[in-house]
Amino acid sequence: MSYGYEFTEPVLRQFQQLDSWLGEETLDELEALAANPPAVQLRSPAGFVYDFIRVRGTSTLYIFLTIVPDLVAQRLSVTSVGLFVKS
């Protein structure tokens, strides 16, 4: 069962601060997650953290998305975006 997704206002501002290539990668990850969300994580009303890693040049980027599922609306609400860069 696939879900839609939405960004909260603060997340939209955080998202706009990402480099364009990283924004695209984040959207790709979110679309893949929404297409096939893990059932175990959907049962957590408090939400869950979805993370992924990208390597760019000599830097490793760790991206964290806090997601709150809405089972009735079949929607994933992204409530925060975190980024850690290791050079």
C-alpha cells in the first residue's frame, strides 16, 4: 500500500537550504519510502526516523527524516530534516 507525503512548514524551510542535488536525492528516498512503507514503523503514532547516506567527493552525508504516519489518510508527514557531514 503506497502513501502520500507532506512537509511541515519548518521542514519546507529546512529542505530549501539543502543543495539541489541533495534535495533531489531526499525526494527520491521519500518517494521510495512512501511507495513501500515498512509496516512496523507505520504502527508508531509518535513517528520514526528514516535515514540514508550519500557520498559526495570526500564527504559522507548522513540525512535524517523524522516522519509521523497518518494511517487513516495514508500519508507520511515529514516533521524534521537533519544533516550531518563527515569529511
